Amino acid sequence: MALVVQKYGGSSLADAEQIKSVARRIARTCDAGNQVVVVVSAMGDTTDELIELANSISNHPDPREMDVLLSTGELVSCTITAMALRSLGYRAISLSGAQAGITTNTSHGQAQIAGMNPERIMEELTSGDIVIVAGFQGVTPEMDVTTLGRGGSDTTAVALAAALRAARCEVYTDVDGIYTADPRRVPRAQKLDEIGFEEMLELASYGAKMNPRSIELGMVYDTPILVASSFDDTPGTLIHGEADMNRDVGEIRNRVGGIATDTNVAKITVLSVRDRPGIAASLFEPLADQGISVDVIVQNASVGGATDLTFTVKRTDLGRAQQVVEEVARELGGGEVVTASDLAKLSIVGTGMLDATGYASKMFRTLADAKINIEMITTSEIRITCIVAEAQLDRAARALHSAFDLDKPE
Amino acid sequence: MALVVQKYGGSSLADAEQIKSVARRIARTCDAGNQVVVVVSAMGDTTDELIELANSISNHPDPREMDVLLSTGELVSCTITAMALRSLGYRAISLSGAQAGITTNTSHGQAQIAGMNPERIMEELTSGDIVIVAGFQGVTPEMDVTTLGRGGSDTTAVALAAALRAARCEVYTDVDGIYTADPRRVPRAQKLDEIGFEEMLELASYGAKMNPRSIELGMVYDTPILVASSFDDTPGTLIHGEADMNRDVGEIRNRVGGIATDTNVAKITVLSVRDRPGIAASLFEPLADQGISVDVIVQNASVGGATDLTFTVKRTDLGRAQQVVEEVARELGGGEVVTASDLAKLSIVGTGMLDATGYASKMFRTLADAKINIEMITTSEIRITCIVAEAQLDRAARALHSAFDLDKPE
């Protein structure tokens, strides 16, 4: 008897009919002789509706209160899913994040899991229940509800799978797996049968529809994650430790496994900062204090003791980041702060890519031939990322997808 | 500095504008130098919508799951109210029933408060916060969410006021106080300035729009309860220990203070039960086990060793009650079970009424003159109740209201 953790996203739980259909899928997994723990997101657009309600009351809703509000969405869907299973004749019980033993730090809105104590889950499983856990939420040591940020239900599911030493974590959503690129941007994108954790982490961080933290957790605890559609029975994509991405693109022994795209990007440039040691720290520390992550950083060569410092943040963080940066720039006697939010990130991802030569130059050449200007460049061991104009993103992604032989056959 | 507990019902919190208006009212109480604890019900029709959602999934939603579902309504309204206060520049924090220290037994759907530990509330008050508590909910020792039944937010408010030794509990709703009768049935009903706990308990149990359990709590802990409108600043009705109801009806020294009406009534008759000792117990014990309260009971004189047993239950309990009764009747070798749900309860309420003579006969005479048939009769120390046809209820209530000189001047 295996223990399986399944996660269902909001688009799979949009209404009563869909929830009944999800309940039948859970029941089948149970019938197959598995113990099942299910993690659910809020139904359909519930989270957006709750945010709208909060915004109708307050311009700056308090993060702690916002977490109480948003957490109700998952409470509703988990108890409704439990009811649906019971009405099919199965034993099922819903648990809140707190009841499921998920404790977090106090960073409301983007809390980090601090501890897992799945004792209650184990009790309920042992007594024969299917356990439905409210995703996306935890509780501080002071018993205040927290949320794990967008996509947090993925994190809940993988963390539970790891803590319960589950055979695997199955993430059901409205897409049928992980693709070589976003099919809406690159029509010839192909579904991958499997992918390694590291590559998936880069794809997820750079645009694919999975929470990167959940992939990290899967990698650290070596918990295989299956991403599949809740609407049909196609096989999906298995994210695990032993995948060789090269196999997935067929005959061609190409080390680029996928193209990642991300439009949640904005650029901030501080002009004419005095170029002295510690200048970057004094700028980026206050951003980190505000929980704003800085991604690509470029510092131009110093001219006459002054330098231009350019970096990217999430577009959704731009307002707050700009406020912080302008304050610091004033203190440093620095110059003007310029921002742009019409940019996008475009990455090629593949294991061992940087061990081999020619991938970077092929990427830059392909973009140049397509008359696409590169604004900034950054790399990791298995990724090369260019910042380009958002208006050119789709064309650029298609060009790279073709150039690295990822296109599916016509 | 006084500590005041305020409760706002769902009809006072129907949308963002109403919530902002409630927040301004809370703020005024705070500005007047009070510490304020606020208990809220779910916004508008939220509870009904959640019940509808559950019914779309399951014919018999599990009571434990139902409580998780329903409790989310109050979580939303308490956090939204806290946000509204913060956006007015006040310090405010929302607490769930569990965080507010309200523990209950495990009777899901109609849980009884088992303990109050308002430590966290006191901390937050001391630190300068207005505390907004989710009404209607508590938590079992196993940390499972429970609800206190319809009107449970009244109970939460009065229990908190008692536990915090608050100066008073203010219940804001969509009516401006307690009336001598339901103004929708009796147009000449008058608002009472004050009323005693005992009379209010009878009125509440027999139709007025307050949860009887909350009145009992106020009586036991001697916590004055003000019932007033959240929509204007008219004075409302003070329910307290020292009220002399006689004063409230003006010149006339009449001991009937109010007329109570209740249409949540159904009648069950078991025909031809063998008349032997213990027959009532064997019928009513299984009903009590199911949490069904039996109200008026009439046993007809025994004819030839067989008797007809008639009693009333809440109309909302009729289905379940009938099932239990039919089972027991079969076991007892009893006869047919007949039910009717077109009845209503009509009561006259007043302190010391039964010490004086003539009230019962005046009630029966008035109803007879109005050609209204009395089906059953029951009395308490301060109440006389008749079961009549629902179709005749309004006419009967108006006749009694006039007969006992309760009508407001034309």
C-alpha cells in the first residue's frame, strides 16, 4: 500500500461539478489500494475575489489580516472536497494547515514553512480516512494563520509528501504537463515525459507554471512530482532526480531542454551613483529587508568616479522597490532613478549546458538574426537568460525553440 | 475606561459600504475612551450561500465538515472589519473563535461553549488594539472548528462580555430594539426601552430575534445587553436584571409585557399508543439523543388502555423527528404517526403573570371571540402559550396585543 499525495489547483475545482469529478479521481486512487492525502487550492477565482473584497475596504490591507482572509478560500474547498468524497461513500476528513501540522515563520503573505508535524494526518490515515488538507496556508507559533504566497499549495503538497515519505506527489492542474516552452507563446512546444529537478527548478523560476519552492523541496527530499491534467488521463510529466532531459527531445542530442519565459519583470536604473565600495550593499540590503528579490544586476564601467547601476525586480514589486531605491539614492547623493516595465526574461535551460561551448553564442546569434535587442544577460550553471523587450518575447522564444531543435514535428 | 463588547449581525455587514459604516461606529466607541471588542456574523447572505454550496455537493453534508465551511463566513467578515478600522487609522486585529479562547463540546452545528480563555484578547486590548472576533464559532479540545448554531454570534458576544467582565454587551442589528410584538405581524407594536432578562428569555425563546442562549448567559453573569440598530442612533432596548416591564407600557399597570410568535413549529401525533408507564420516556429519549428538543406535550386521556400522544418540535427538525418517532412507534407496537406543520406558537409574556389571576382566561376568551381555535396550551411562570393555526397567527397576535393594552396610541 503506497501513500500518495495529490494536489488539485483552483482551475480544477471551479464549481460543484468539477469538485465531484476531482472526488471521483481521488476515489479511484483510493480504490487502487493507496492511502491518499489531498491538498487543494481555493475554488476557481476565489482568491482573486477575496483580494478584490479587501481592496474595496482598504488601499493597503494589513498582511496578517490578508492572510486570514485568503486562507478561507482553501478551507472552503477542502471541506467541500471532503463532503464530495463522503457522498461517494468514502471516509474523508478536511484539515486546515494548522491541523495538518504546518508551521511557518511570520512573513505574512509569503511565509516559509518552518516545521511539519503530520501527526494528525497520520492518525486520520490510520483510521481509514482520505485526508483533505487546505493548501497555501500554515500557522505561526502564536497560532496566527499565514499564507505561503501564490502557488503555495504546490509547496504544501510537496512538503507533506516529503514529511509523510510519500511514494510520490501528484500535481493536477489545467495543463497536461511540462512543455519545452509555454505553448501559448511557442505553438510548436512539446510535452516532456520527464524532467530533472534542477532543470525544472530553472524552468519554474523562469516562467513555467509551478512554484519553484515546491521543486526545491522535491529535490531536497527526493520526492518525485508528477504534473498532469485533472481533466483527462494523459500521462503528464514526471519531475524526478534521475531524468535525463536529453532523452526527451528525441533523436537530437541537444543539451537545451526547454525555453523559459517570464513577463513579471521590471528594470530599475540608478544613474550616476558615486562608485565606491559598499554601494551595492547599501542599495540591495534595504530591498532585501522589504522582501523584494533582485534578479539580474548590471553595473556599467565607472566613468569619472560615477556609475550606472541597473537591476531587475518582479514587476509586481516595482512600486515598492522604486520607493526604497529613490530613498537610498537620495541618501547616497546619487542621481535619477529610471524604471521600465515593458521587458521580459527569456532563458534556455539544460543540464550541463555551460560545460559545453557554443550555447551562449548560438543564443545571442539567433536573437541577433531575429533583430531582437538584448538588454541584459545573466547565467546559472544550467541556464542562460536574456532580458528583451516584452513585445518581442514570443518571436524570440520561437526563434530559440527552433534553433535548439525543440520544435515538435509538423 | 470601560470595556464594551459590540456585536454586528450579517444584515449590518452586507457589503463594503456597510462594513465601513460599522467601522466608523466602532471607531466612535473607541474615541469615547472605551476598550472595544467586536463580534461579527458572516456578511449578508454568506451563510445561506455556503449552505447552498454544500447542498450542491452532498445531500447530507457531514456536520463536522459543515462547521469548517460555515466558520469561514465569520473569518472573512472579522478580518474585513479589522481592515476597515485600520484604513480609518485605528489599530485593530481579527481573531478566530479558537484564538479568542472559545472552546466548545463536539456537538457540531449546535456546539455549547465549554470554556472561555480570553487571554489573547486581553493581550491585544492591552497593546492598544480593537479586537474583532469571528462570531458563531469555537473549537473543540482536539482543535476542530465548531459552530454554535443559528444566532450563535449573539452567544459569542455575551459570553465574551461575561468572561471579560465588560460593562455591557451591545448587539447591533437591523431592528432598533425589542418590541411588544413582531411589528411585521402586529403593526401597533411598541418598542420597549428596557426589559428584564427573564421576560426577554421568554420572548426570545418564543419568537423575538435574539438567541435565547445569549440571554441566559447575560442573566447568569448579569451582563446588560443593549439591542439597537446599526443603521441609526435611536436608543434601542436595554435587557438587564432590574427592568420593570410594567413601566414600559405607559400608564396601564398591565403585567403582560409582550406577545411572542413563532412559526418554526410542527406537531407530531402518535395514535393509539399502549398506555403504560415509561411510554413517554421511550419516545422522548431517542429524540433527545438526536438533539431534537420537544416543546409542548399533550397526552390524551386513555381510552381502553390506548392513548394518543401529541407534541411539537421545531419545524426544521420535523423530518428527523418523524423518522425517529416512526421507528419507536413500530417497536412499541403503536399506531399511526401523523404530522402537521401549518401551526404556530403564540405567547403572552410578563413577570409575575401567573401570580395574578385572569390572564389565562382573558387570553382564551380573546382568542375565542376572534374565532381562533387553540390546539394545545403550555405555560411557564411568566408565559402562557397557545398553539394555533399559522394562517390565523397574525390576527390572533393583534387581538391579544389589543386585549392586553399593548397597542401604541394611534
